[in-house]
Amino acid sequence: MKRKILLPIDFSKNARHAITFALELYKKDQCDFYILNVFSATSNIVDSLINMEPGSDMYESAKLDSENGLAKVLDMLAFKDHNNPKHQFKTISTFNSVVEAIKNIVEDKDIEMIVMGTKGKTGSRKKMFGTVAIDVMEKIRNCPIIVVPEIAKLELPKEIVFPTSYKTHFKRRELTYLVGLAKKCDASIRVLHISTEKKLSEKQLNNKKLLEEYFEAISYSFHTLSHMDIPTAINCFVESRESDMVAFINKKHLFFGSMLTHPLVKEIGYDSKVPLLVMHDLRN
């Protein structure tokens, strides 16, 4: 069965890099890649939605720029001699907000994974994740997302770090994408516990045991760091081991509120060289 992968692009260097990463990640799979550009007339999407009527000069000009940009992306792929017979490319140009456009396409096309850059054309060097990337990671809850930094290596991950407090009871199906990715890439999962207590509670031990069951078909190991805040611990662990990816389950109202906006986005993000796999809590 063909995989369906969505590649949002704003024509930035980072977005093109994310596409190249996706092609490498899925090089052995039959895939339909949907390359999406969401256009608006101004940076203020509300103004655009109010003032841009289909047929107006502003709308048609923005639409033409979008379609021409997508044509150039297809040319770039052809120029790079990307002739993988397993890969088909389809372009989508649409007028909307990015989040709404992605939500609609994920539902309409039954997308199984989104791969995108961490920040777009206006991305600040001091911020790892742009506002669009954070919006997508936080609000698209029906599809996992891989967010790729501009300096990420273009090779399959061999070691994926999965930070957890062991306080959350994960369901097996919530980790399906992580286990599937590890199998596909022949990667090991390193479960990282950032400890704030002297020993694990009974509930934590039970949740750890569940992870052992879920990961039994792949290579995995457990690790603990203590006396460090979460962003620093993740950063140190990833850098010291030269890990290739970090995976999270986004618990609604918890993950982004406590970790990704600040301080994690500032601290883990600033020098992050590895892609981030964001999965979702299916109970929300």
C-alpha cells in the first residue's frame, strides 16, 4: 500500500531541506508525496481572507506565484536526478491559513505523516521553531509530524531519543509511528528519564514495564539523567551520543505549554541539529 506523505513548503531553504530528508527517509517505500504551498496576499492572514477574492488581482497574483514556486520545486527534484520509481509527486496550491489547509488535506487525502522545516523564510536565527511549525505541531492532532532543522543530516536515523517521565500511561497505538520508524531505519530507541525523585513510584515502574512490552520487537535501552532541567538534559544526551532524532508524544495542554514554547524551544532548539518526531495523545 502506498504511503501518503504531506510536505508543506514556503519555498525557504529549510523547507526544501525537509523535502530532501523525507525523500531519503522513505526511499524504499511506495509513496505519494503531496507538496503543499499555502498562499495569502499579505503576512496577515486575516487581512488576506477578508480582502482577497478569487479573481481579484491580488488573489490571482499570489496564486500564480504559488503555482510557479511549486513548478520550480518539481524542476529542482528532477534536476537533482530524483528518479525513484517508487515516488510520485502531487502539488497543491491553496489559499487559507497554514494550519487549516494542512488539517483539510490530512483528512481529505488520508495523510499518514507530515514532514516540514522548523522555520520559514522569516525565521529568526535565535529561534529554532518558527510560529508556523509550532502551530502545526500543536494544532494538527490527527497526524504525526517530523520537523527538520535546516542543518539536520540527510540520512536515516540510527538512534532515536524518547524522553519520558514514566508518569504517563501510553497506549501501544500511540507509539505505532515511533516503533514503525525504528524498524524502517533499523534504529535503536533510547528511553531517557530525567529524574527528579530518588526512585520510581509503582505507577512509574508499571509504565516503564509497558514500554518494554511495546519496544520488544526493536532495539531499545533505558537511561537516566538527574540534577538537570529537561531541555539541558535532552540536549546533553543527544549531543554526547550523537543521536539522530528526538521523539515526543504531545499531551494536549501539557507538552507545548510546559516544554516547547519556553524554555525548551529556546534551549533545546537553539543548536538542535536533529529532527523532531511529534506524535499525539490519542485520548484528546
